[in-house]
Amino acid sequence: YAIIPASTASFVTELTAIGHGLGFSRTIVAHNDSLIAVKFTPGTIFDQTPGPDAGRQLNR
């Protein structure tokens, strides 16, 4: 899990860049030693945005 510190720091930077406070941003990425990683490959992908294409299956 060597990537976690850099990844969380980068996410904090992104959150603060869009206007979230530093305290809030650090709280969002706070974690303990019981982290797990999940890797998956989606079988089917759908448009999730509101509008007329909502629910439309996307091509890979």
C-alpha cells in the first residue's frame, strides 16, 4: 500500500482546488490500517448522467 500517502495527498489537493476546506478534505481521505483494495472489471457500462441518454448502454 505504498501508493496510499501520495494518492490521498493528491486527492486532498484536488478537493481544496475546487473550494473544499483543508480540514474537510483531510477528513474525507482519513483512514486507518484496515484498508483493503478491490479490483474489478465491469461487464456492462451505462450512462449515469441525467437526461435523455440516462440508462443507455455505452460501448467499450
